Amino acid sequence: MEDFNSDLVLHMVQYLNAMDAGRLAASAKRYYYLVHQYRGLSAPELVTSSSWDPSTKEQGGSKELVQQGIEGLQKKPNLILAFNSPRSALSDELPRRFHTSPDTIILGAIAGDIQVNQSSNVEHKSNATAMFASFPNAEVVPFAINYGPQLEEDIQSIKQIIHQKTDERWWKAMIVYACGHGSSFAETFVSTMQQSLPNAAIVGGICAAGYRMYPNPQHPKQEMNCPK
């Protein structure tokens, strides 16, 4: 490969997943530069991985699910949207795998049943699924609103984060998972956010429980469970 010109190597790099691209970058300074050059030019990526294998009709484990998602991307994800039933260990595997990652935010929802749409087919046999996203130059900000005395304070803190960016078009989307008492004021919260972010798409739903994790080893997984 030493005789290959840079344009040809860049063309080859686009077909490598994150792990193989890392191995190539570690082999020589020239390839390190070209791999990172491509990463700066590449577009956003999104890969979905689920535990149910329709070809073998078998339920895979959480480790295999996460590995499949990582290998499908050309760069490390900076956002992971996870969905799993209580039967799956995905909510433990993801924080274990990414607890030292400096730029990966995990947002998880736990529900009794999971539906997955892959290749135009919808299946409901998976115990877990996850969307691994790589959005270059995007700013992903996690937040949590806890029902109780600090409710209004939490909402005000989110508004402060939003208004730090003077351009209202800066925020493109907001994902809201409501669980427990959160479902009682979810509609009001979404309406308030829509007024603050008229150009942003707001999506989400209600789940049995949830969790989030910051891209910092000092911030462990924070679980949000329904009261019993």
C-alpha cells in the first residue's frame, strides 16, 4: 500500500469500520493522517443493531449487539439510543463498554416489548436494540428532570442551556423519554420546549424506566425508574 496515492487510500478508508480504520491509522503516520482526514470530511452515520437474528432465529447477547453496532460505524459513536426489555443486560453492557469514552452519550429506555424496524421489516422478538450515531461537529447535551421539589429548577437549567446559543436554529432535535411521574407533565414540558425551540424536532415517548450516561468517567450511569 505504500505505492498507493492518497486519493486511492481515502477511497479505501470509506469502506472500513471504526475498528479497522483504527488499526490502519496505527500502522503508519501517513495512514493516521489520511484516516483522520477522511473522518473530518465524512457525513453523519447511523447504525441499528438488535439482539434477534432473523437468519438463525436466535436471541443474541448484549455484548454481540454492542460489537455489531461499533463495527458498523466508521467512527466512534457520540450518541447511543438504547431500548431494551428487563430481560436484557444492555443497560449494564453499554455503560461498561463506554464508561471511559470521552465523547459518547447514552440515552436508554426500558420497556416490556421492543419493536425494531430493519430493512423495511418490523420485528418484535428482540430483547434489545440500539441506534449508534456518529454526528461530526454536533453538540449533544443530555439532561434529566426529576419529579419533586427540584422540578422547576431542573426545567430552568434546561432553558439556560438552550439560551446559551443565541441562534434559535442551533438546536436541531430534542429526544424526550418520560417515565414514572414524568408522564404526568410530559405534554406540558414538550409544549414549553417547542415554544423555546420552534425550529427543532421533538420526539420521544413514555417508557417503564430509563437511564442516561455522560461522556465522563466521573459521571456514572444515572437510572430513572418508576416509583413502586
